[in-house]
Amino acid sequence: MIGRTLAIAKAALIEALRTRLALVLALLLLLAVPLLAMLFGSDADTRSWLSRSITTEGLRVVLPLAAIVGGGFLLKPTVKRGWTVLPARRGEYFLGAALAGCVVVLIAACLFTGGGYIANLAMGKYLTVTSSPESIQKRRLHEGEFQYAAGRSGQYTWANPNSSEELMVELPKATGKFIEGTVEYQLVWTGEAAPRDRSPVAVWLEDGDTRTRLETRTESRYRLHFSGESGGGRLVIQPTDPVLIVGTTPDRIRFDTAAVNPLGSVLSLLGLSVAAALLCLLLVLLVRSLSTSPTAVLAGLLLMATLTLLPSLAPATKMAQDRRAAVEGQRSADSWLKSFEGKLDDLPQLYPESYFDEFLAARVVPADVWGDAGWRLLMALALLPAGAVLFRLRQIAK
């Protein structure tokens, strides 16, 4: 059985590679990222960002869609192909076709990712290794004395400028004579007046009684970059606009510690993307074993939409509730809708945004990505024998 299955997979691969467009498609996949980055990038920084952006969007959007559509038409159980007289061999044909499809997905992903790596080397830059503090302290000046309070783990710690509050974190041990990093924060508008600052946050380096303001650069509405000379001490995040309360968490404060080659991160994203795409492909084949091609493609698109859109619906609402509870001291009552949003939040994402966002920000992808890729691959492989059994039992009209 194994020999026949491998022979069927080999024949299907050879048939696919012998097509006239196979070589052209392979070259297009390899050159897609460099050519698009050169075409749409007007300067070095834009090309560097595009080389990462096109790579990530191709791996988490185009690759699974191609796998879903291709998987829907991979099996063709018709009378002309002899399916009605070979019920005992249907499982082998299913496994052979599925293995061939998996190999094609892997080859296409490797070619596209290889082009992305080439573009990152030619037009990009080394990725940054970052370190985050373990905790945040809030400091408040009250009657001429400082009062300290530790922030809650995993939750936002807020600083109100009207109460002379500041946020403080310890510098990582790997910090040298020059400190550099980013701070991502959220804002609460008190409504007392109109905001006046585009970036209502100042970053200081405090060592004993010495306090030095670091240079800052606004990178987005809720993110700024800081840099400056370092002699040790603590980092102080100070709200500067009296009508905006600033809050952040330890994992949203990043200190740059080193720069490394992007190869490891590119391979990590490749492994995760291939595993997720194979999960989509084999689910489509499982549904196709008992239904038509359009139904199977619809099932794959439903899986992708469910594990892509629904897990991202709840966090925004939850963040707003956390802000209100922290600032106004009010907590909303539990309801079935809130419980339902919590369940949506617990759904795993097919392509976790955190890994791709790290790469887009020119930072190293965390090593946890391999664990997520392994779970998706195991779930995909578990669908293979189930699909073979169902396809063998399928009733095909003569």
C-alpha cells in the first residue's frame, strides 16, 4: 500500500512539473518579492519595508488561498477515471494525491520565501533582537514624596499627568553604553480639553538623582522610538499632555540588544505558513472526499475566515473595558455577549499576527513559532487517514 501510494504521488508530481508553465511559475515565485519591492519602492527604507511586507502577506494570505482553491480540484472522482470499479484503491489514490499537493505547496512556499530572503538581504537590513522588562512600576508625587505601586501582570498600567504619575521600568542587563528601543502605548482622553501634543509622551533615563531626556521619534499614533547615551538606571515614561492618560504593558516596551541575519526568522515564518496552509489543504480534501469541489473550497475558506477574523474581534472591546475600569473604576456587568466575545478571543489564529508583526517591525520572530507550527502540522496530518477512509466509502454514480 505504501509503495503504491508513493508511486501515485510521484506520478502526480511529475505530471505537474512537466507542464509548460511550471518553470515560468517557479521563476515568478522566486522573483516576486524582489521585483515588487523594486517596482513600488521609491527609496531604501520603503524597499526594506516592502521586502518584509510582501513576504508576510504572501505567506499568510496568498499561500493558504492557493492551497484551498487548488485542493478543491485536486481529486477528480469521475467515471472516466475508473473510480466506480476501484473502491479498494481509492484510499491509496487519495493519499497519493494529497501527498503530491502537500509537496507542491511546500515547493511553492520555499521558492516564494527564498525570493523574500534575497530581497531582505539586498534591500532590507538585519533584524533586531529585543528585550522587554519583567514589570512596570507607577510612581506618583504626593505632598513632596514619591509613592510607588507595582503594575498588574499582563494588564495595562496607567499614568495620569494631572496626578504627577510616571511609569518606570528597569533597564535590561544586555544594555550597553547606548540605549535604543520602542514604546507602544494607549491613550485615554479625559475630555477636559482638546489634546495638544502629537506624541504626548516623554522618555527619560534616571540614574539616582540624575535625569536625562532621551531623543524620541514618533513612528505611529501609539508608538515612539527612543535612543540616547546610557549609564544604567531606569527608564521613565512620562505623560506630557494634561488631558491624555498614558498606559502600557511590559511586553510593549522593547530595548534593542543585538542585530542578526534574517534567515532564522524567515525560516520560522515559512514553517508556520506551510503548516497552516497544509491544514487548509487537507481539510479541503477531507470535505472533497464526500462532496463537490465548490463545497470543499467553501469549507476551506470558512476555516480560514473563522481562524483569521473571529479571534481578532474581541481584543479591541476588551481593551476599551480595561481602560474604563482603570480610569473610572467601573466594571461592566457580565453578559452572554461578553462571554461570547471571550470565547472568540480564545480561538487560536490560523496565522498568529504577533509573529508576522514582529517581522514587519524588523524584529526577530520569537522561537515559540515552531511550537505553533508543530501543532498545526499535527492537526493537518491527522486529517489524512480520515479523508482516505471517507473517500474509500464514497458512493460514486456509474
